[in-house]
Amino acid sequence: MISQIDTTALIKDLTNLLGKKNLLTSDWSKLPYAKGWRYGEGAALAVAKPGTLLEIWKIIEICVDLDVIVIMQAANTGLTGGSTPYGNDYDRPVLVINTMRIEDIHIINNGKQIIGFAGSTLIGLEKILAPYGREPHSVIGSSCIGASVVGGVCNNSGGALVKRGPAYTELALYAKVNSKGALELVNDLGIELGDSPEEILKNLQNKSYSEDQVKFPNKLASDHSYEKRVRDVNASSPSRFNADKRRLHGASGCAGKVAVFAVRMDTYPSPKRSQVFYLGTNNANTLTQIRRDILTQFKNLPISGEYLHRDCYDAAKKYSKDTFVVIEKLGSSFIPILFEFKRIVDLIANKTKILPNHFSDRLLQFISKFSFNHLPRRMEEYRDKYEHHWIIEMSDEGIDEGIKYFEEFFQNNDGSFFRCDKKEAKKAILHRFVAASAPGRYCAINKKNIGAMLSLDIAFPRNAEEWFENLPPDIDSLFDMKLYYGHLFCHVLHHNYVLKKGVDAEDLLQKLLKFYDEKGAEYPAEHNVGHEYIAKPELSKFYKHLDPTNSFNPGIGKTSKKKYWL
């Protein structure tokens, strides 16, 4: 039962603080913030949209005083429902704090480090760093859909870049509620900003600090050991996964169990030259050998290595075409606008009761039928010839290593490769990353004839050689669609399933997880547990340590939603 509070007084206090425009209380206005991008939704008393760090603090003060649950949210691009309410069975009212108005980014040490505020985005960071010849942790993948810098850190998101590992820092500014129920501000940014929360937050927001006040403590702002780790292809554990206790620290991996105001992170030199190689084969073992050879023999690791199965290639071509075209023609910054358009169209359609559910998906899919084939000829030829596709990007001295190796390797092994020109390279990488939206579109327009959708985010051991899925016949027969893609060098694979109508999704999920448990896999690999996965003991222990009263994002990882975790 939800505890009783004076909601009228709460709404009044928040309205006085933020103004009516930035406090959303109607069901219509709350929906985009109370429903996950692909998974999960629930009830929220209101959605607050602060414009400063101090406003976040004051909102949380009010919520802690009134015993209101706080769910911190940035871009809401997560796939497991971890940044929205989930269900209506909380024991206290829920307030969502969306931070996207606070998008400031500060440059430190000539671009070698940055401070990303609560609503700063990867794409915004990429643009700011470009004049410095530097790049953020992730420049492809989640950045395409407007993901936030802080969200990546909170979720230990992996990113697609081979040498950079999970988003990680030990330098952050965040608020927590201690075991006595008191709100605390933790300044681990390594910057002298003052003593009181108000002083610290104002000074950071206004950049009222000098270079002398920026210290360089013996704390990590990235995963410095990841390159060595990913090269160890004989290790029996995955290179990265969400519950890795090595990378649970403060804001990193917190999954919203603290309120993060800002993070300090390393950046990376931009490559001077790059070359994309497009590989095709009908033998998964061929890719296994290439992976091991490159990770152990190459002096220069690739930038990225993105796998795409032929079935997924086809699904992305058909069901993600509109997303591809939007990003290609208008840029990834337009994607949030597309999402907003879809939301408005669907809300109007639902209110009219004349138009079908998921009308925006149906409309976009219909329009995409009449547009041109957006994929290059050589990619299409490889689609016809090969089941397995691997897009490998090398940089600088690594380019010559790649040319020499692939020319020699494919003389005696199944498959072939070609060097992409700039246009082909852009399209190949984009095609791989829009594939993630294909199963959602397929489900939306075929809902009456299919069952549920399952999505698994799996990290295989580094020494695993059988990474491509071969399910037992009794399980394999239950699927309407199976799509495979992922980051093959670090052995993180994404499996998207659409079930046949009438199949018990929960029962099948447990069978799949048992199947991967037996292979020594970890899950989730990079998308956090959200409300889809069970938090393993080490992760659950970390959450309870951060949030002993269970005031922030309760229920994450299928943990208790009750106060004090009861």
C-alpha cells in the first residue's frame, strides 16, 4: 500500500521551484518519461524537469522529507526499463526527475578529460571534443539514439569500441540517502568546489573554479586495464559484463541507486586514418579464428568489430529502413525528434480509437516501402553469399596490419572481404546499429499473430569458441524470429527473439538463461539489469550499500520495492 502524503502540497512546492512548464502531471505529458524505450512502464505522481544542478538537489530534498521515491532519468534510451517506473506496486509515491535540460559539458586538461553533467549526451560530447582531436568513450551505437554520458556510467554500458571497455569512472558528484534517512552530497570529482551542497553545485554549474582547483587524484576515469583484458583470449571469464565487481564504484554501475549530478571521464585521441573491412563467411568458426588472431597477434587493436547475422541483416533492411535514412540524411541528433513525433502520433491514434495501435510504426513502415534501396551493392552481394557478416574498423598503423592479414587469411579459409570506401563504411556501420530497432518494429505491426519479444544481452567467456547460438530443437521450435548481432571481439552478443503466439515467455526465458549459464556466460553484458534481469548477489549487495533506505529506483534487478528493502 502506498504511503499517504499531501500530494497537493508536494505538487505546489515543486511547481514553485520549477514552474508549471517543467512539472508534468497529466497522463499525456508523463507518458514518454514513464514508459521505457522498449521495455517497462509504470505510474509516476509527476515528472520533474530541473534546469540546474541545484534544482535537482532541492527536488530530492523535498522527496526525502516526504518519503517519495526518486527515479533519476536522462535520455531514457535504455533497453531494460531501468530508468522508468515499473508497475504500480510501489509502497511510496514515485517522482521521475528527467535531467535532459542540464546538458553542460566542461573541458579539462585540454580535452584529455571532461565533466559531463546529468543531461549531457554522447553526441554532444563528440561535437565538443572534435576541435581537440579527441573522442568520448562511445561514438557509435548508443550515441546514435541520443544516450547520455551519465547514463552510460550508471549502467556500466560497454559501447562498441574494442579498446575502451565499459563506461567507468571513480570521479563523480552524486547524492545518496544514508542509513539514517538523511540526504548527503558526495563530491568525488577531484575538484575543490566548496563545502555546502548549495556552494558545490552552484560553483560547478557556473564553472566557478580555477585550473588550480582541479586535482588529479589516484582514481580512474576509465577502464585502463581493458585492452590487456580483452586480449586475454584464454581467460574463462568475459571481458566485460554488468555485474563485474571490478567496475562497481560509486556512480559507476549504480543503476540509479544514487542521484548523479556529474561525472568526470577520460577522452581518447581521434584516429588520423581509418579503414572499414567488410567480412563474410558461412562458417562461424572462421570468425572465431580471426578474433583470436587479431587479439593476440596484432600490434594495433581494431576500433570496432560488429557482427551481423544474415537474418538480422534482412530484418534491419526491411524494418529499420526509416531509422537508417533519418540518421543518414538528417543526423543522429534528429532521432529524439523522430521519437517525439512517434509518441504524439500514437497518442492521437489511441485517443481517436479509429486508427490501429502502433499507428506510427505502421505509417513509417508503409512509407519506407516506397523508398530506394539504401544499402550498397557489395553489401547486398555479400548478403546473398554469406550467413555471417563482420564489420571491422582499423585505424592508422593497424590498417596495413589488417590488409596483409585478411589477404593472406582468406586464401585458405572460407569467406572473403572487401575494403569499404567512405560511403560504404558509413552505411555498413549504420546498418548494423539500426538493427536493434528491427524486432520492435516487426512486433508492432504483427502483434496479433505473434507472441512476446525477448532480448538477451550476453557476455561469453573470452576463451569460448562456440559463440554462435545452436539451441536444442525443443527450444528452437518456439520462435517466430531470431536475430543475432553484437560486438564480437569482446564476445558480447545481442540475441533478439520473437516468440510464436501462445508460447510462455517467462518459462522460455528461464530455459534460455539456463542454457547460457551452462556455457559460463554472464548477463546482462552492457545494458544493465533494469527490470528485466535478476541482479546477482554482488550487484544486489552494491545497490543496498549505496541506498540502504531503498529511496532511489527501487525494484531494479527484481529486488525489493519496499522501504529498507523489507
